Amino acid sequence: METRSIGSLDVSTVGLGCNNFGRRLDEPGTREVIAAALDAGINFFDTADSYGGSDSEVFLGRILGARRAEVVVASKFGWELDDERRGAHPSYVQRAVEDSLRRLNTDYIDLYQLHKPDPSVPIEDTLGALDELVTAGKVREIGCSNFSSIQLDAADEAARGRSRFVSVQNEYSLLQREPEKEVLGACERLELAFVPYFPLASGLLTGKYRLGQPPPKGRLTTIASLSEKLNDDALSVVESLIAFAERHGHSILELAFAWLLAKPAVTSVIAGAMSAEQLHQNVRAAEWKMSDDQVAEVEALL
């Protein structure tokens, strides 16, 4: 599989989001998906201390075992685990990384990411703590998630010659294009890798939700905060995207991946998988290299 760079790290253009591990997938199911990912050439595994009640890190570390050195493990800290374990204060950064290292059964994390901004802590303080982890060899590169362009600029300025963020992970898809306003431009200006999450718009871009048809059971029908996305306007756009993809011999899922990978700032598209077959669909999607004309045609539809 093709690789691209996140700082000093070379990652597969399709990554595996590990947010299902320990939540929707038990350990045997997780083992099946990870094995399929390794066999398919995926080397980028993105987890967080908050995923699956922290079991995502436990499962990933246990299952990778002796193959740990073959892959790039990304994890995150800062989301609320409880009243004491949250945020980006330097003292918590030290605790959070040690907890993640233990759960992941490793002595280093390739990409350690602040899961969301913490307005109560100056970013230079958090960066100072992260720089200490890099110097100590516990972390290879650092990144962030859910940052605005203003926050990215502030973080880069605050680094002052120390370890700096090399990536940002925000929501981005054919149906959620907010990063195009400013964040993608900041990534190109600051030479940051952009890693989109929810590339399939919580399932809307899988092809299983169709205009005028009863929706199948899934995240969009069972999670109240997502159900508003399932509307006729969105489904009308989905129908036009399905038609475009089929004219070119592809599925809408393949279009969702290929369109993102056509963006210069995008390094790897991470998506979860509930089975080996879903994993293989994601991998096949990256084989479509869209032309500039095709990208323009899609964006005209949007």
C-alpha cells in the first residue's frame, strides 16, 4: 500500500480507526480486524485512551504483540475519562502517557495526540510536557485533534523550537467540508499532515442509506445526536454521488476515500471496521486515483 508522511513517520494511506474496539467489538472480533489490516498492508492504527473504556488500547497492545515494531501506533489523551483524568495540564500529560504505554504494552507511542483543545491550560505548557516525552523517547511525534486554524497557528508559535505538532485530526468528508474553510490551508502553510476522521459521515457514504427507502439500523438511526444528518437533503446528495461513482465503475464508499486522498494535505484516511470484509473494502477504496477533472465534477455536485 502507498504510504505518506506524518512528520518522521511513514503511514499507509488507509489507516484503521480503533474506536470500535472494546465498545462494539469484543477481543476476538478485534483480533480478526487487526489481522486483516496487517495482511492488507495497513500499518497505521489510531486509538485513544477514551475508546472502549480504555479497552481499545488494551486490545490493540495485546493483539499486536511481537508485531508492534512493524506498525505506527497513534493514541490520544485529553478527553474526559473521569473527574481526575482529563485535559492537557502538564502533570496529567505525564500520567496519561504512562497509562497508555502500560495498556498498549509498549515503551513508546509513535504519534501522541491531544484529543481536543483545553482552554484552561496554555498550549505552551502542554507542548512543554509533550516535548519532554519526545526527549525521553516515550513519544516519537506529537499531534492534535479538533483544532481550528487559529489554534494550529498558536500552537506552532508556542513550540519555539521544541517539539511541534506534525498533524491534526479533524472531521472531514464529502458531506462535512468545514476544514476547507481554513484548516487545510493552515496545514499546507505549517506543513502539517491532515488526518480526516468520520470519512464515511457516520455511514451516510457507505451506500446503505438511500433516498425514499427505510433506513437500516445503524449509528445514524440509534444515536440521537447523529439522526439529524439523516434527512432528504443529505440523501439527495448521496444519490448524486452514488450515480457519479457508478459511472466510473466504483462505489460511493470508494469515492469517499479516493476524494479525500486526492487532497494534498491528507495523509491517511482512518476508518473503523467491524469485520475483515469491511476492512478490505476500505483498502480497495484507496486504489482509485481520481483525476483533477473527476474531483472538480464531484465538488460541483456538492
